[in-house]
Amino acid sequence: MTMGGGRPGPAITHIPDEELGSGPPILRRIAVMLKPYRTKMGFVAIAVVASAVLTSIAPFLTRAVFDKALFPTGGGGINLHLLGWLVAGMCAIPVVTALIGIAQNWLTSTIGNSAMADLRSDLFAHLQKMELAFFTATKTGAIQSRLANDVAGVRTILTDTATSILQNSVTVTAAFISMVILSWQLTLLTLVVMPLFVWIQLQVGKRRQRLARRTQESLSEMTAITEEALSVSGILLSKVFNRADSEVERYREANRNQTRLQVEQAMTGRAFFATVQTFFAITPALIYLAAGYMLNNGTALTAGTLVAFTTLQARLQMPLLQLMRVSLDVQTSLALFRRLFEYLDLKPAITQRADAITIDPKTLRGEIEFRKVFFRYPEPRSLSSDSGHTDRFGESGVRIERDEPAPAQTWALDDISLTVQPGQLAAIVGPSGSGKTTATYLVPRFYDVTDGAILLDGTDVRDLTMGSLAEAVGMVTQEPYLFHGTIRDNIAYAKPDAGADEIEQAARDANIHERIMSFADGYETITGERGYRLSGGEKQRLAIARVLLMDPRILILDEATSALDTETERLVQDALERATHNRTTIAIAHRLSTIHNADVIFGLEDGKLVEQGTHDELLALGGLYSRLYVEQFGSGQIEARFTDGVRFVNGESYCDKPGADDRRADVSF
């Protein structure tokens, strides 16, 4: 199923080695990311060079004003004609430079924001490909932080910093060449301490980079706390257990840590920049002193040259300071890029083979076979700052080894072999933790088997395309997920191009249409976050309607009625019976009353298949199913099942059909 749309950005998840060339890997990847914008970047470079050249010409016009127009070195009066042209040139340069600057800003803003949008889209698309296990090991807030905060953090380097580096580098180079032309002796005096400043700046940059990473990790933690505590579920939990004060304190502590890191990052290097700025401020005085000694020793130095040199020196100071600051910003941004590339470097554990087969759900028979299936859950795969793990991490941030060997895991599924025939309703029963849900997750490849194979119509599911497998297998979970939107949009999620009639028919088949129409806004009713404005039964029936609209050949039901009241269960159970018609269905059953008529029942215990058969066969066997049945129906608890208007209560049946007597039927299980 295709998600999203629009123009795809340049893929930066996988970069061919030949495109990377040489140099620091992060900078090479950024260069590749900006590759689609080479033409615009070329115009930016032209604008920068033109602006720097014009700026460097101005001091020479100043020297000419003094030495040629106002105080001609050969004597004579003021040359007003030349002065007029020189002044016109001095006025024109700032105007032209300003116009170039406007065009340059538009280009850099377009390049930076477009590249940032590509990065965000590429990161989101890559995360969509990650396996389910990745999200079970990573905080949702941490993922959101990388998409929002980290990408926003690199905005500056993509919009302003790169241009600033180029512009200031060209300006400094042009100013330096001009200063050498004017007086190489004074230039040497100006730059004598620059090597020391560069060394100090490198040390400051390393510290800023470390602080930037810690600051973003702290921000991720704050985002995670916000996502957890301010969600509907989080608010409900804190109110139920009166934990609002502790949640506030937890956020305040994270906020204090974030503030401390922000201040520390802001203050790092301030003393250095103050020293550099002070040196640049007193340099003109030193230049005048040096000029005095040079003139006293007979060195030729005109007043115009001295004025032009100090003008250039003043213009050199600001670009140099900006270059130093930008260098630190670059190192800070590189820390953020590393965090983003860490996610992009994670390779999905569940992938599609190059020669994968596309199946047609309409011609699929629907046979499911577990052939000697062994499965154990893989170790959680996440990043250090997002998962809280203390293991060692490789260069890209992905965990590569543990400090101590991982303890041996037991099999979640141990040598499972079973077959569900086309069109059958197969039930899986067993105590909690026996592997029921795990087994169903292997069919649509939420996880891959550790050993053995899952076959669909005789073909290993790993040999099928991910898209066609997803279209063939539908699922209704015990806790259906509804996004914050209209009822119509939630149902149509399975088939975005579905018409109103199709959506309404799916709702009717799911026994939810009448309830929807009772709402003031009908199908345009907003469900609320995670469907909190709806009851459990309403959410379940909407989830069933969504699956019915999808019309899969295989349906997996993870006990969709276990937490419902009797009347709602009847509605949901009736909808499920319609949903399973002419489909191969695997139902995870906690309430055994819901699977009495299953074609085959599989009993799992400790990850092993311990028995299989029909309801009557398994009761007669006296094994796991019989024991579970006695626990449920022999404890005095009321368990109800509705089939064809017959209500079964503790093994006895009552007829609920209109016009029929509500009488006990002599039916036993």
C-alpha cells in the first residue's frame, strides 16, 4: 500500500560509494544531499564572489579619493571631476551589493529549506520501512524529536551557514590579497596571532559538538516525556493514580537539565570570542604605531594607503569572527547530522527480496502452513540515546555488541507445524504468553521466522512482495488503533480511493452504520486521539469495517471481543462472522465461547503446539483445551456466545430470535 504522495526527494538513505569520493563521511553525505540543487548553488557562488569583489574594490576607491582627488601626490588642487566619479562608484557599490544579497538570500533559503524537507521526508520514509521490533525498543518521543528538533537544528547549516562560509571565505581572501598589495608589512602584523586563535577555536569546537549531542539527547527525553504524559492515555493514567505532581516534577527535572546544557553550550567559547574581538579592536591602534615607525625609517606609506588599509582591516575582522563562529556552528550541526544519519543507517530487518513474487489476492486460495517454525524475538535494535541501553555502539551509533553475552533465550515458538486449509476458521488457544499473537505476527511478516517457514498457498511468505502480502492478509487487533480524524477517513484508510457507497456497505457489514448515523455529524464525526471519543465496541466495529473494506483473503483476529459487554459482544461477534465468510481466518481466542464452531482449534503452551482438533475432539481429549474450558465455564463466571440468535450461557443455550420463546435449549458443549 502506498502511503503519502507528492514529489519524492533525493534518496539519501543509501549512497553509492562512487558518489561519496573522499573526505569526512558526514560532509560527503551532506554534499550528496545537496546535489540536486547544484545549479542554484552555482548562482549563489557567483553572487558571493561578485559581492566580495565589489566590497574589496571600495577601499581602493577610498585610497584614490585621498591620494588622487583630495590630496594629489603630485601637487595641485582638488580634482572635483575625479572625486565625483569616485564618490559615485563608492555609492553604487553598496546598492549593487544589497541587490545581490537579496537574490542570494532567496536562493540560499530555497536550497536550505528544500534540502531540509527532503531530509525529513527521507527519514520518515526510512522509518516506515523499519521492522516492528525497532519501534518496541524506541521511544515514540525520541523518534519525533529526531524528525522535528534535530532536522530543525540543521536548518541553519543548510540555509545560512554554507553560504556564510563561502561568502566570508571569499571576503577574507579578497581582503587579505588587497592588504598585501597595500602593505605586506602591516598585513603580517595583523595576522601574527591567527594560528593561536585557530588552535583555540578547534578545541572549543570539539567541546561544543559534544554539548550539542547531549543537548539534543536531553531534548529527545523531554519530547518523550511530553508524548507519554500529555497523551490521552498518559493523562488518564496520571489522574487515576494521582501522579500529576510527579509527572510535573519529572518534566521539570528534564527541563532543568536542558536549560543547564543550553546555557553551557551558549557560554562555551564566549571568552575566546571576547579575546579575539578585543584583539581586533586594538589592532588599528597597533597599525598606526607600526606605520609611525615605518615612516620614521623612510618606508614609503601614503595617508590614502593607511586609510585604505585600516578600512580593509575593519572589514576583515567581521568576516574572520563570523568564520570562527560559523565553524563552531558547523561542528554543532554535524553532531545533529550524525544523529539523523544514525537512523538512516539502520537497515530494516524485514526486507523484500529482489526476485520477490507478486500474488493476486483475488486468486489466492488462502492456505496457510507453518512448517517446522522456530522463532525467538531478536534483541531490541535501537540507538543508545533513544532506548536507554548501555551497550557499546559502533561508528554509526547502531549497537554492535554487548559488554556481556546475552543470556540464552527460550523459543517463543518451538517447532510449530500446522496447516489451515483455504476458507477454514482456525482458532489458536492457550494460556497467556504461550505464543498465540507471536504466531499470527509471522504470517504478514511483522517478524521473520528464526528457522522453518510460513507458507501461503505453498509459497514462503519471504518470497512474496511486501505490498501483495499486506493486501492478502488483514488483521483486527484486540486494541484497534484509530487516528485523530473522521470516521470516514478511519474506515477508508484501508482503501483511500473507496467511494461513499463502499464505505457505508463496510460499516453496515460491521454493524456500525446505524450507530454512526446516530451521531450529529455522521461519517464526518471526529473520533479523537486513538478513538477515545468512541466506546470499545464502536472502535472494534470500525476496525472490522476497515478490514472489510480492504477485503483480504486471509483474516487474523486477535480476540476482538474479550473486553466487551454482552450486548456489544453480540454486535461485534455478528460482524466478525460476516467478516470471516469465504475467508481463511485465524482467531486468537481468550473466550472459548467465541470459537465453538471453529473448523480447527490449535492449542499452544510454552511456544509448543500441544494439540489440535475440533471443539468436541479436544474436550474429549482432556488436554489443554479441556482444562481451559473448565477454568472458564466451571468457575461460575458467565460466558456468552451469539450464533444465529442463540445465546449460550455457561454451556446452556437460549434462543434470542424475534418471536421465539426465550427458553433454555438442551445443548451442551
